[in-house]
Amino acid sequence: MPMFEYTARNATTGQITKGQVEVASKEEVTTYLRKNRMIMVNVREAPKQIKFKMPGGARIKTRDTVIFTRQFATMINAGLPLVQSLSILAQQTENKTLAEVTRQVVYDVEAGNTLADAFSKHPRAFSDLYVNMVAAGEAGGILDTILLRLATFLEKNDALVRKVKGAMVYPGVIISVAVVAISVLLVFVIPTFQTMFASVNLQLPLPTRIVIGMSDILIHFWWALAGVIAAGVFAVRRWYASPQGRRQGDTLLLAAPVLGDLLRKSSVSRFTRTLGTLISSGVSILDGLEITAKTSGNRVIHDAIMESRQSIAGGETIAAPLEKSKVFPPMVISMIAVGEQTGGLDEMLTKIADFYDEEVDVAVSALLSLMEPLMIVVLGVIVGGMVVAMYLPIFDMMNAVQ
């Protein structure tokens, strides 16, 4: 049976009540309310709960959210009512999932909820940062300005994420090609050499025996190898999912050469831009730090930010705990300290974010320039080593003939 949401007035006290009831039709809702001595004010069918991977639908991409936010800001700035703006967005949004979410937001706003409360019911579509900034915009009467800031922030944050992911594509492709090439050699080429060596009854060198052994394992025990790899991946994921494992893993990543520098700079950029955007939008510093910690993407950065939040709550500065964490560069600490002293923390954070966006570009270029020759050398050593190992017995055979 369908679920109906109603707004009714108590017949005795006159108090307005909202609720849900599962009945066959709207008429039965009226009957239900009369039995409970309530007078119906409004009733409508409750929206169905949606799945974020709908058949024929798509997940909500950052680009879809950016377009939605910019269009929403334009309509609010032009003076269109809130509900009308949302209804238009629900009709013209190409992403079916976002359109359905927007229709549910319209329903919640019409039912008397604030826009921020309506957004908060859809955390997969609207993050804590999004909801808190919208709440600040509603409270300050500057919703259109806040929405434009949100769109700009989302665009820059998405660009940063794509830069970091892009730096991982090349190594991933090279590793995949290497795995395929080595597997082909072990499964199809090495057995041919093995048959030839067996026919001459020759004592094989150690490197050749190692390569032949690897070939035998891959051909006859591939299922066990696959099981070991799957178990290893599962164990690593379980370890990384634990708080201690996550912290240890993120510490190792930050300490890695070149890659650690890239991750550190991208984390600093995300932290400063997120916190600067929140503070400039009217969100309190404590709420801003908590939201920023959740979006940091690194446990070490998260813990440093939360320690900074505790410091602020105790009446101290943000900069001191960040300096103790040994995660943030000295320049960042100094600029944050100056921003706190001058009262321009949001502007200072934005300047830091702009600087580190450029630093991320440099770090990505450095990583790619290092990875390209390194991957080629590693692949050449592995494949070349296998070829040499298989030709060593042939050289021995030639020497024996002579």
C-alpha cells in the first residue's frame, strides 16, 4: 500500500500535527484522522525512497551538482520563489537521480522544512559542507551568494581530485601492461623452452629453474595464486578500515617519496579551501573544522584538524596544534597564524589554497616525469631478466657442442 504524509489539526487543542500513515487511498487517510479526533489540513502521497544507482539512471556527478547549484543561485538572485526554482530545476536536470532528489526536496520545503534540512535528508547528493553553507546562507539572507561560492568551490575541488587521479593513471596502465606481458610469457612462451630443455636432459641454471617454476605455478596453481591475492587484498582492506590501520597507512603514504609530497599538497589545498569557504560563508569555526576534517581524505590530516578544533574550543589558536602535527608546511602554519591575528583567516586560507593548487600541478608533473622512466626500467628488467634466464641454457648447449 502507498504511504501518505498528512498535516492535521487536533480537534481539541488545535495543535498542528504532521505524520505518515500507510493506507490504500487518500479517503482512508481522512477516516484515520477522524478516528483519532484530528481535522485534515493537507495530505499527499509520500515520495518513494530512491536508490542512487537506478536502472537507466546515473549517479550524481560533481559536474551535475555544480550546474544545479549555479542555476539555483541565478534563479534565487533573479527573485524567483524557492519552491518554484527547485521545481524548475527538477524538470530540467538531465541526471534522473538528482531530479528525483530535487522533487523530494521540493516536497520537504513545501511541508515546512528549511532548505538545509531538506538537503540534509540526502547525504549522498548534498555533503555536510553543502548543507551547512546553505543553512548559513538562509540564516544570513544571502543564499544566492552562498550557492555561487559553493559552485566555485565544488569546481575547484573536483579539478584538484581529477589532477591527483590523473597522476595515478599512467602507473596503473604500465603496471597492467607489465602483468599481461609477464603472464603471456609465463603461460605460452616458457613452456616451449621447458619442453626443449627437457629433451636434451641438460642441467639448468638457477635463474632458468626459477622462471620455469613460476610458469608451472601460474599454469597449474593459478586458482591458489588468485586465492592468495584475493585474501591479501581482503586483509589489507580490513586493516586499512580500522582506525589504527588507516592512520598507519596514511602515514606511510605521506612519507612516500614524490607521491607523499603530492598527497600532502593536495590535502593542504583541500583543507584550506574548504575551511576558508565555510568561514567566509558564516559557518562557525568549530563547525567548519569538523566538516573540513571529514572531507580531508587522510586520517593523519583529520586527526591534526580535530586537535586544532579542540584547541579552539579551549580558547587557543588553530596554528599551534597544526604545527605540532608535523603534517603542514611551515609556510601554511605561519600564514594561518597571521590570518588569526589580523582577523582575515578566510582570505588567508583562500590564498594558501590558490598557491597549493599550483603546487599540485608541479607535483603531478614531477611524479609523472619520475614514474615514466622508472616503470620502463622495471618492466625492462623483469621481461629482459626472464628472456636472459631462458637463453642461458642455450648458451651452455652451444659451449658443450664446441
